Amino acid sequence: NAGVTQTPKFRILKIGQSMTLQCTQDMNHNYMYWYRQDPGMGLKLIYYSVGAGITDKGEVPNGYNVSRSTTEDFPLRLELAAPSQTSVYFCASRQDSPYEQYFGPGTRLTVT
Amino acid sequence: TQLLEQSPQFLSIQEGENLTVYCNSSSVFSSLQWYRQEPGEGPVLLVTVVTGGEVKKLKRLTFQFGDARKDSSLHITAAQPGDTGLYLCAGETHRGSTLGRLYFGRGTQLTVWP
């Protein structure tokens, strides 16, 4: 079972460039999440989705966009990258019950 | 503002020692989870506690959920170098439109020296 997969694993962007972080899960989970993790700050929720076609903002959505056209995929779009978006990004999914979230391996993004 | 406060932020101990990590909030949670994260990887769930006062054991790890479901603790007995990692607590609340969200603490970085 692949679980949650994320691509790319590493990426360097220049200020003002755009990119999409891909996330796919094969567990038929309704709930999917995007987090960013900065040193000493835990995980901050960017966007989440409770099902295909439904998305909502988390704590730090500015500068990001998401879509959820299928149950499996939940891409995160960065428009006009800024140095403040340098971080490690994690995608996660969970089923309705129990509450365990399954995380992908992360994407380390550097904006210079 | 952090909804869940974890302490301590860093913990460096010798093999064989015991330790406790705390996760506190003024909010009530419907469940609380503990994750462990190793460098270069995503967090992996250790345990979920749902009932106030609940205690769960996972080998040398003991997890407790506060009676009021506002706090939790993780106790490790006779720590080993393999316990080294970042420990994260996360609370789930069903307030309003935030159904399905987890709120994470900042984490406790544990290092166990041989």
C-alpha cells in the first residue's frame, strides 16, 4: 500500500515563481490536509478538505490555493513564491473514524 | 496563539531515565493524539485517546488524557536511544465548521544518549 505520496521531495524556487505540490492517497479517505512545518513551530494547517469538491482554509492560507476534484488528489498551489514560504510541507489524509491522520513524506521547499 | 501548549520544548536525557511530556490547553477536545516524527519523515501516530481520564500504554510509553479532556501527558519509562525524535500532540475539536481539524502543539524534541 502506497498510503500518502507527495512530489517533489525537494524544490528550490526563485522569488515570484509558481509551483504545484502534488499529493495523492490510495486509502479512499475523505479528509485531506496540507500543513507546513517550520523549525520549533509544530505543524500549521494551510488548507483542508472534507471531500471531493469541498475545501476550507486553515490557519495560514495566504499565498496558497487548493483544489479537490477527486477523492485521491489534493494539490497545493503556490503563486508568486516568497521567502516566507520556505518550509517543509506535509500532506495528510484520514478516514471518518477513527481519527488517525496518515502523513506523506513531505516536500522541502526553499524560496530564494 | 497556540491552542495546545507542549512542554518541554527540548529534552536531553541519558538512556534508562524516565521522562514526561505535557500537552495543555484551555479548550476541550473530542480526541487527542500523539505523533512521533523522525528527521526527513512525516509524523506517525502513536496513540489516540478519546475518553476523559483514559490511560493507554504502548510498551514503555504511557499516555493519559485529562479528566476534563483539556490536557494530556506522555510518560516514557527507561528511555532508549531509539526513542529519540520529535513528539507532537494534536487535539481534534468539533467546534462549528472546523469538523475534522487537528490542532498541533509545537512539539518536544527528545534526545536520548547512550
